[in-house]
Amino acid sequence: MRKVLPILLILLGVGVFAVGVVNAVSGVASSLNTVGEQWRTPGESTSQLEPGGYVVYESAGITDATSARVTIDPDSITVSGPAGAVPVTCISCGSTKTTVTLGDATYVGVVSFTADTAGSYTVAATDSGATLVLGPSVSQTLVGAFRGVGLAMLGGFISIVGVVWLIVAAVLGRRKPEPAAATGYYGMSPAPGHPASTAPMQNPDQIGSWYPDPEDPNQLRWWDGRQWTEHRRPR
């Protein structure tokens, strides 16, 4: 049992580490995924969303991110959820832009919104001539990635604690060798009926052996050749 618990702790740490790595990888990969199918405007798309941040992207076609541009009017896009209209924020109105690449196509972020509760959300656009798609926001992607990294670090720490515990248990599990059977002078067994000599008190160089305990005459105590040890036994 002394070694079973640290081994279980190590296995738990490895499992948490694996889950963290998977979450971190999936969090980064989600930046390349979309929610639902893309659609042409004017039109709408309905998706089942989990709580979090989302971005409505416009397809810029096969082009690089630096030259990708938004052509749809951000004000023509509306979002409705389980609780009604959802506020949207224009992210294509400033000097910076958000882009993702799906295959050979580049998508540029038009507006963003937050889904407060899980449920069905409908994104509608009245402007025409654009191809839209819904995807997770960069912040949500980073949160998922950091959450996975945190789990991986926790799993690694738990595994290290388990390894240290196992090493300590192995070291403490080694028993100290017990002294040999009772012997008298120079390793000779004392004669029956005769107590072992107390010579070590007069001869400090005497080899290790059992002698009457100076603290308890009813016991024998092991003299290691230099000093009394804590090993005792009945006479």
C-alpha cells in the first residue's frame, strides 16, 4: 500500500496532463474551425452555440490576409438568441482586422457578439453579395488553449509529486539489518546460564557483541565496538 498510492497519483497526473494537452491543441485548432455552414447574403444562418464569444466572418476568397477586405455593411448584420436580440460589435470598422484561413480561402471578421447562454442563435444579413461564416472569437480560442495548458501543468506537477513520494517510500521501506544472534567475547556465544560479559565498559575496543545493558540488567544490549546501540533483547 505504501507504493500503491504514489503510483496511483502518478497515473492521475499523467491522465490530467493528457487531457490538458488535448484541450490545448483543440483550443488552438478551433481558430481554424467554423460553426455551421457558410451562407450567401441576403440570408440568415442558425446555429446551436455554447456560451462564449463569436465572430461573423466574410469570405475574401483565395487571397492572403494582408489584402483581404470586408465588402458587406456591418450594420446590415443582426444576431438573435434565446433571449432576443444580441448586441454586435463592429470589428472591421477600425484600422486592425481579424482573419482566419480555411483551406485556400481567407475570411475577414466583420462583427463579433457574445452568447451569454447556450441555445439557438440566428445571424442574419440584409446586404447582398457576400459569403459569411460563423466562428469562435480569438479570445475564446486563447481561453481554451490556456485552460488546456493549465491542466497540462497541473498534471505534470501531480506526476512529479507522485514520483517523489514513490522514491521516498522506497527509501523508507528498506529495513535496517538486525544484529546477529547473541554472542559473547570475540563473537563466541556466551555459555548457558552465564550472563554475557560487561567487558566493553572496560575495553572500548572490544568487537561488537551482546552485553548486559548498563541501564537495565534484565536485558542484553548491542555494543558495536565503539558505543552502545538501541538494539536490546531479553537476557
